[in-house]
Amino acid sequence: MKRVLIAKEWAGMRPFAWLLVVLVLLDLLELAAGDLYTWHRSFTLFAGTRWTESAFLSLLLSFAMGSGLLARELEDGTLAFLDGLPVRRSEVFLSKLMVAGACLFVYAAATPVLGWALQAWLRHSIDEPVAASSVGWLGLRYVLLLACGLALGLLFGFLRYLAWALLAIGAAALMLLRGAWPRAGTALDPTQLIADGWSTQGWGGDTVWTVAALTGACLVLAWMLFAGAGGTGMLRLARLAQNRAFVIVMCAAGLIALFVAMVLARDKGKDEPEGDVSVPVAATAPEQRPRKVVTAHYTFNVPAGRAVDERELKEADAAFDTAARALSVEIGEAPLIDVDLAGSIKHTAGLARHNRIRVNLEPGWQNTLVHETVHVIASWLAGGERGRGLDRMSLFNEGLAHWAEPAYRDDAEMRRLESLAVAAMFRRHLLSQDELLDNRTLERKLDWRLQYPLGAGLIEVFVKRYGKEAPRRVLSALAQPDFPPELEGYELYRSAFQRAGFDLNLVLNDYALELKRWSEAFASAIDRMPRPRGLLVRETGRVGIAVQLDTPLAQGQRLVVQFRPRADSRIDDVVAVDRLERYGQRPVAWLPLDQVAGNQVCYQVGVRNRYYDMVELWSCLPLRAAADGP
């Protein structure tokens, strides 16, 4: 009878099995059609966010499979027939689980194994091999991911079409939880099981055990509803799912919850500051109220208690003309730009979003206003909200705004230290040319402030070769209606420059020669600079980075350690610690353990001077690698 049950389930599972085969073939077809030409530089089957995208798709697929696995017997009217046979419902449940699990297990093993085989076949001698252990751990985690989706589908499937509404509500709650409590949110997110891709090692971690417990609990509940007490629980849920009012309310709640969570996640750190504001607003006095001052180009919103007179704001209006001259444009009538002087988000002096600017009201804020105004005007030239290419050209965008600042031209000491920082990166081989032009790599590997001098140097050699109007022509090229969408990195820069009539490779060659000249000029100073190294340590309730220096710090320098919850966290999620505690023989920067997400610590060590942090690359280490005390 068990063989008959398995044969019956396999007959019903064939469409899903063929779908899994088609998905694997589509992955390989996409790789062969578009990605193989880059394999002399990249040897992974999936890179960056592709692992998370693959995890999300696999979770939805296994959920869809599970949602119809048990409920289908009730919908097709075959449950009464099965009850009349000499077979227990627990045997029916196990047979369904075995067939579905076997199909998903093969699918889970296909991606890492095929990726490993292709890497072994195509990699060059300079590429690092993928460890066999990584393939194994990745496959096991993939199995757990699909098992979680299957278990959730089995449990929610009794509510039929409401299963997807419940999944949407759960996804929305998880997105909000990741923002409020990163560690708990990451632990409950099944997609984090394989988010690290080929760097995945080991079976431990909060996410593994939490998802395993969730999977087990869902399977037990699904079995109790299907087999326990004659399946009366399943029948009650099926009747509830037929109530139209309940269906409409649940579907609407799922859509609204998911929409709200996505809007909050998108807007956090963009239009409104999250967490700490860089410059706190003074307490409101009865005679001091918020006020607005309108100038020729701006509407300044002055918070209560801030000492800014109208004359100073009128003088600041010249920032618009300075930004326009830097971009070689003449702007007639333009909408007023809204400037909020209450402060920007954490770690930034200013923030521009569409026609709105936030600025920290601190000495030199007019220089920041020029920087952010360049962003606003550049956005207009690049197509406004319609043009998205500029958002993916961080080196060009931030470099152009920094190059236009009066301080960049007038402050010789700042220019010297910026050139030293950029030359040190070049001399230490911290970034390749392709990585410089890729937004995600810059954010993942470096201190975000270094993109300003890096980008300004690129703009400087660009203008030197092609003239002051060259940046404006690139921005205009981005605004063309037929500009290819969704380009990234080098291809995006090459297309924009080519449409504007420029040769990107010549500009990059000039840039490399300039960096080489700076590296040779600062060679002795760079070689004397201290290079800190971090050691992961742990105590009760907190984790820390013990810093070791190869040479002593110079006068005016101090150590800094930066933490972020995940490798892809936003700027405002970064925690910078520049007051280290002496613990044993080394200074240590501590972080509360509840701020650690994904059972790993992402950190960056560096030396802080007046303008920039001379940092090493970001690193992420598992908590299990921590030593007990420094």
C-alpha cells in the first residue's frame, strides 16, 4: 500500500518536478547567455544579491508546492476514498512528505553542485577554488530552506487561498522586525540560510536553529491537523476559508501589511533621518519657533532654537549658482529647493532626495549645501525620477558633488590628506578598477566617505581631458529615453560616456596614471602609516574587536572600529566606535551582543585623522571564531 501511495503522489507531483527541472535549465541558460564572458574575473555561479534572490524564489516555490499538498485531497474529494482504504492518514501524510521532499532535495543539490562543476571547469589559475565543504554546507542549508517553505505551505495550505495572504503578512512582519531588532529578524529569515553563498561554512548560527525549530513546529502542527482526531481541525479551517468576509479581510490585510513594510524599508534612511540625528535641535523656547525663509532658489526651514539670521541664509543662496557653474549649466526658472536645517541622517553632513535637502547646521554648512545642490541639479539633468542610472554611479555622482565644493578647491590641507588617502588605497591594492565603478562593492568594502576623494579625482582627470562641460553631457546622456535600463558597474559607465561622445577607457587610464603619481609622491608616508588588524573577542553580553598595530599612531590620529549588522547594511545602520577600552594588552571596541545579526560580526578597523578614516576592508567573522577575552 505504501508503494501505491508513493506512486499516487509522484503522479500528482510530476508538474512540479518538471517545473524544478525547467528552473535549473533556465539558470544555466542565463549563465551561458550573459555571464560566461565575465568568468575570467568571477568564478561564482551566483554573486552578490543573486543568492538572496535565489533563496526567495526557492522559498516561494516550496511554499506553493506545500500549500496544495494536503488541501488537494479535500478539494478533489479523494480524502473520503482514502479513509475507506486500510491506510492511516499518517501514512498518507508521510508519503506526501517523502515525495515532495525528494523532489526538493534534488533541486536543492542542483544549484551548488552545478555551480561548483562550472567553476572547476572554467576558472583560471589565478581564481581561488570553491571548497568542497562549502558545496556541502550550502546544499544542506538549501535543503533546510526548502523544507521550511514546504512546512509553512503544508500548515497554511488548509486555508486554501488565504495561505498567500498569511505569507504576505509574515513577510511584512519579518521586514519590520529586521529593522527594529536585527538579530531576531535575521534569525527568523529563511533566506539568510544561503545569503552568504560560497563563503558559507558550518551548520551553526541563530538562523539555522531558529528555522529548523520553525520547520519542525509547522510539520507537527500540519500532521496534527491532517491526521489527528480524524482531521476535524483541517475541516474546520477549510470551512473558515470558505467564508467570503474572512477571505476578503485577510487578503486585504496581507496586501496592506506587505505594502507598508516595503514603503518603510525603502524610505528608511532616505527622506527622513532614522535614529540619531547628527546635530540635535535645541529645546524650544517660547519666543523661538520654527520658521521659513524663502530666497531666490531655496526655502530654508529653520528649526526652533537655532541661531541663524536671515542675512546668512541670503548669502547661502549663492550655493545654487556655485553648483550650476560647476555643472556648466544656466538654469532659468527652477522650482525652489526645500532645505531642512534640522540635520541629516547619522554619519552624514547632508542628504539630497529629489527637490529636498537636509543639512547639519554646523560650521561650513554652506559648503555642504553646494554639495547637495549639485546632487539635485544633476538629478534634474539626468532625467529626475525617470532616470535611475545616476543612482548606480556613486563614484561619478558623489565625486562630481565633492569636486564642486568650494572647500575642495580652497582647503590645501584637505586636498593633501585626501590625495594621501586615495594614494594609500592604490598602493595597498585595496580596490580594482571594476570594483571602483560598482556601487555595491564600494559600500561593502570601504568606508563610504572615501568615495568622495576617489570620485573627485576621477572627475578632475575627466574634465582635464574633455573640458568642463563633459560631466553635464554625461548627465544628459543618462536622461535619454532609450538609455539602456538596469545596467551596472563598468557597462553603465561605458554606455553613458559613449553616448556623450567620450572614451571611458582613456579617462580610466588617465586616472590610473594620476593615482600612480600620487602613490609615488606619498610612498614614504604611506609605508610609515600604521595598519591596524582586528581580533574578534567575546565576553558575556558583548562582542568586541581587539586592535593590534604594526607601528604606533602619529599625533592627531586615533583608532576607529566600525560595525554593521550585515554586509549589505545601510550607512545609518553603521556603528562607529572611536573610544576604545584598554583590555589586557590591546585596545578593544565593544558591541552589545543583541546588535549582532546572522550570528556574525561585520567590522572595519582604521585610523582616524582630521578628515578621513584610513580604513582596512570590511570583514565578517562568525561568532564561533571569537576568542574569550583579548
